[in-house]
Amino acid sequence: MNSLGFIFRTSPHGNNSGREGLDAVLASSAYTEELALYFIDDGVFQLLKQQQPQAILSRDYIATFKMLELYDVENIYVNAESLRARGLTTDDLIIDVIVCEQAQLIEKMHQCRQLLTF
């Protein structure tokens, strides 16, 4: 595959990592179609439905994840163990994803020419 990979591993709204990562994905999509996104650990919360960031005076960027399809970003992977550990399923997520076990996710990450972590 030899794509550019983006790893999201922090929860939203506690810091700017998620928003900055999403901005980087959208900007990179103008230069390449070979993008892969990986949501692991607390990063799975980035995709959680029905967030209310305005309650903590934070910017609502989560809905922007829905735009990934318009940018032809299709390789969106979520760690199955991370979902299970947090009591979540794909029904709880705002977009469609590919759920992978840890070993499969690592294998896919090794196919990337570069990984950026947010």
C-alpha cells in the first residue's frame, strides 16, 4: 500500500491533537489519495457520536470526520481491543470504519511509508 498513516490515540477536547490530526489529514488529502487513519486507545473517542463539546466551551470538530468520504479517505481503521475496553461498538461511532485486531492493525501500519501520531 505504501500510504501515509495518521494515528489518533488521544481523546478529543482535552487537547488539540485530534483537531490538528484531522486538519493534517484533510490537507494531505489534496496531495495523495493513499491515506490511512488508525484509531487506537482513547483515540476511538474521536469518532464517538453525540458529543457535546460546547458544554466545556470547546470547538466541535468531530462532525468534520463525516467529510472524510468527500476527501476520498476510505482506509479508516479502529482497534477492536480499544473499542471493547471502552464498552463501545461501531454503532457508537459517527462514521463507518474497518475494525481490526491488534496484529492486523500493526501489519497495516507497517505498510505505511510514514506514520504521524496525534
